[in-house]
Amino acid sequence: MTMKTSITTVTDGQKKQIRRFAEDALDRAIAEGLLDKDSIQNLIENGDEFQADIVASIKKHSLGNQHPDEEVPSNYTYPKEYKGPKPIADQIKALAEIFGLDPSQALEFAKNLPKLPDGAEGWFAVPSVDAIVAKHFPEVTPLNGAQKYCQAVQLVHAKIAASRSFYNYREGQITPAQLRVHARTAHALDLIAETQKGDPSTGSVPSILIIAAQLGMRHRGKSVRRAREVFVQSEFGLGSLAVGSIVLTHPERLVRWEELDMDCPGDEFVLDADGDFSGAPIFDFDDDGVKFNANRVDNALVVYGSVSAFLPQ
């Protein structure tokens, strides 16, 4: 009786979203070169074991309120120089100038923004990965989404370094083998891009996306793993591309070491040679400059807070 009740209370929308995650995972595995015709056939031939692994993963990730011990009290806050998000039109124009992108569709969308979701601090502009790659790295194959993302992150780092003191502790490690977008974040950004298309006849996605976000205060003192666990249904982590772009348009967000620094839970990072994506990138300020690094997802530190965004209500 219990099993029947739990199954019947699952909504069609929830099932559709889980199927979308599975489809996105398959597409991502193909894009990252993990699957080809022969390896997919191997999966089919080992279908029973593959299905058992999927069920085990469902059991692992469907549990609620995990890792409650990965929170520490924190009184760190934003620096006094940071006054909140700048006017969204100014952000869009700044990103368009920095990256050489077309701001027109984003500016048009910004004229009629929906209600700000609960938990968000304001509206922020972030560049589209595809737009950055099309403009600056046209030689990157369209099918290699992981490579495109890494190229875009490297460009964001270069733009920060050109504007202020910047040090990348992970120089040479921004590669598909070590950095990838978290599945929840990839799915959410796809949904946002769909809602911000321009001319319906062309289906064109804007070069710059507008997102409702908060810059760490909501999850200060939590590990990245714990923050992901307590995200509300519409919430998702922002990765190093989005967070780095916000640092570009809001340089006053990172100005001193006595401030709340920024975890990037929208990305996954390999910290060690074992290939385990057990880390997440961070942006912080130390020694008179912005630093990029990565930390374990289970580390709860008073000085960091996970940056997150929200789907429109």
C-alpha cells in the first residue's frame, strides 16, 4: 500500500523532469566523448546492470536533508562597497562591450521582467556560452559542449585578469577532464534560455541571459554539497562562467579578505588525479587580488557562501 501511494503521488511534471535529466545526461555523455555507437551498444547489452546502477543513483540522490552537519555559523557578509545588483540594462551593456556580444534581445527582454523569485537578491546578466564561443572560438566543434564551456570560462578569467589583479590557482586545469557543469544547472539554464528567445520566427537565443540570483548570503557557512541539498525546487547553483561574469560587472563584490567569498555550486571540479568530481570552483579575494580555485564540496567554511539562481515563478 505504501509503495502504491508513493508512486501515485508523483506528478506527471515531476516524471517529465526526471526523464529530461536522463536525456540530458545521455546527450552530455555523448558530447563529452564518453559514448559512441559501440559503447552505447555495450550499455544495451548490459542493460540489467546499467538499470540497477540507475536505481542505486536514484536511491542516493532522492534522500532528503542529507549532510546537516556540513553547516557552520557565519557572520561574514558582503563588503560595504557592494550595494546590490546594478541596473540590469547597465549590466547587459557592460557584458556586450566586454565580450563583443549583441545586447539587443536581452535589453528588450529586460523591459518586462517577471516578479523576482523569493530568495533572489536581484536580476543579473550573464553571457551565453554559445554566444561567447561563436564570437571568440568558432573552431570549437558545436558538439563538444564541455569544451565550449571550458573555453568560455578561460575567456572570463582572461577578462578579469585584464581588468584587475587576478590569480588562477587552477591554471591549466580548466579542461573537460576536470571541469563540468552540474546537471541541475545545465537543465535550468536551458529552460531560462528557452523563455528568453527573441523573434519566434527564428527561435534565436539572446547572447546575454537575465537571471534572478543571490551572491552567497543565503547559503553562507554551508558546504557546497549541503547548499545543493537545501536548494528549493526552483533554485540551482551558478558556475564559474556566470559567477566570473558577475565579478566582471560587479567588481566591488570582491574587494577584501574580510568578506563573504563565493562558492560556485553550478560546476563540478576534479581536485585530484583520481578523476572524481568531488570539488567545486571558488572565487575569493586575498593579497590584493581576486583568486580562482576549487574546494571540496563537503567543506563547510565560514568565509564562503554558495551563489545560486532561481527559475522564474
